[in-house]
Amino acid sequence: MPSLECPQLRPYLVAAQDERDPGHVHVWERRGLGGRPIRLSMIEYLGLQMFDGQRSLREIQLEAINLAGGQLVPLELFARLVERLDDALFLDSPRFRAALQAPVREPSCIGCYDPEPEALRRQLSKLFTGKNGPGLPREKAPDGKLRAALIPHVDYARGGHTFAWGFKELFERTEASLFVIIGTSHHSAHRYTLTRKNFKTPLGIVPTDQQYVDRLVAHYGEGLFDDEICHLPEHSIELEVVFLQFLYEGRRPIRIVPLVVGPFQDSIEAGSLPALRPDVARMIEALRKAEAETNEPICYVISGDLAHIGPKFDDPELVAEPLLTHSRDQDRAILRQAEAADPTAYFQVIADECDRRRICGLPPTYTLLEAIQPRRGKLLHYDQYVHPHGHESVSFASVAFYG
């Protein structure tokens, strides 16, 4: 492993010149892992490009002096730079490796929700009781028919009330203590990625069920941990965990299984069903077998949104009518097939438009519908966020699936 004396940058770092001050550069991690962007002088940025794990700080200093035309560059400048980069987890270092190997995943979505436990509880409660909310869940005897729920992972400020509709149904209709959360992977091109880490939020730590993970790995095979780092900045699992903690704290202990799913663009482009891909077929079968070997109820949470349109997502035009109406109509076509619990027809609606609206919930929703084959679905709530200046629109829904 490279040492801090011979520092090595991690992959996925990107840089851009400071628009207000061309003499400085901002550096950040493309996948969102680590701290905020770091602002560097041009001489620091020059040295940064030599952080290859081979050169010592003294060698970096000498090369920087040569490149700067003989200008004196103190060694301490690069030593301080190493400290700043290491604090931000931008270096391949013991600190970074310790974060990877830690048994607990630290929260990455503070800001989307309040960091103080009591304030967070009030925030979540208002999502149930406020405008467009479903009301707080009632204590009732679950009938065991709920198999899964599709729930958004958009930020709470824009879609929290839709989260509440899904979680109210989940709380009232399942007796499960084991929640398999299958979410969109925003930070990895790998098809399926697991983690064994327990998840920490301001409401405590939720354990990951290691025995279920073992069963899933045994049936799927190798590769499920090849890009485990993608879980550290990922929000699609964490935002569901916070709601589960809020609902079940003081009632019963819960466990999770965190699984994220990468793109299905290959199937979209080929015009063939994802289940025909060997890795997708293996996961479908692995989920079925893992459940068959689990001696307790399982509730599945699909963490996914619908359309992402507008200039923020590289579309050429601002979001306005009639584009919004068209997008809503297409969303409803997708949701009708979800309610029919028909993964083939669900996929086909998205494939027919070449996924131009970027339905990020496609991979986890299709995978789970194929795996558990529910009898029917029910749309609980749908909404469409529109930026006031038309820069973007994101749509999302909560759908319950029953056996």
C-alpha cells in the first residue's frame, strides 16, 4: 500500500479551475466519497499530479521547483497538502483503507435530513402528518400479504411525503423484521453490489443480516463485493434505513440487507429482457433461493425513482408543458405495468422510449419483480417535482406489492 511519504491519489478524483480565481483549482471525488471539494493553488495542483505512489515528497518538491522555473517551493506545502487530502479520503492511505474496512457505514446524507435525533424524528413525523401525507401509521395486526414496496430515494424535501405513503403501508401490512433493500446504484457500473457493513444514522445503527448475505453470495457466486466502496457515498439505501429506524424504534429490532443494482443500459440497447443476461438471471434465482432458505418473513424495499428530465440531466430544453404532461403519461404507463406485477411489460414501456427519461428505478424494480413474482401491485402515491426555473424534473412513486 502506498504510504503518506509516497502519496497516491485514489481514482475518481476530478478537478476544475476556479471560475472566480483562475489561479486556483477545485478538486473533488466524482462519486461523492470524502469531504467537500478542496481548493488548491496552481503549484499545489502541479504537485498533486505527481502523487502516484512512486515519488517521495522530496522528489515531488524537486520536480515542482523545476516545473516552476526554479521558484522555491517549500516541502511543508506538500506535507500540508497530503494532510488535507488524507482528511478528505482522497488518498489511497491507511485512513482510507480503515474507512473501507470499518464494520459500520457512516451516514452520507446528513443535510437531506436533520443530524439531531429528536429534530429528525419531528422531520419524519411531519412527512406523514403534513400536507399530502398519509397520516401516521396505525398499530394493527399485519395480514402478511405485503411482499414488497417501491419507495423513492429522492431527497426528503422534494419527495418525503411519497416516502411516507409507502412506509405507512409497509408498517401496517408486514410482520417482517428482515428488510432486503434493493436500490439503484448511482456510483458503480457493476451490476450487483452488496456490503456487509452495518448502517449508522442519527437514530442509531441497523445491523446487516450476515447469514442472509452468506446465502445470497452462495447462490449468486463471486463478484458481489468487487466495488463495495460504492456503498459509502450511496443514498438509495440510507434514505430507506432512516424511515425504518423511525418506524420500528422501541417496537422491535430490525435487520437489513443492502444491495444496489447498476444500469440495465445493455438490455435497453439490445432490445432484450434483462433476465436473459446471465448475471441478472443469477441474481433473480439467488434471491428466490435465499428467501426459500430463510425461516422468517422478509419484506423487500425497492429504492428507486422514475423520470429525470431537463438540462440538469443534459436534456437540451427547459422543463415545461407539454413535456411535463408527456412525462406524467409515460410514468403512468410504467406504473400500470408495475400494478399488474408484470416485469416484462414494465421493462418494455421503458425500452420503447430507449429510457430517454432515465428511469433510475428500473434495475432494482425489474430484478425484484422477477424474483418474487407478486400477484399484484397498488399505486399508493405519485408526484412530480418541477424546478421553479425548469432546470429539472424528477418524478417518483410509492407502490405496494402483494402476494
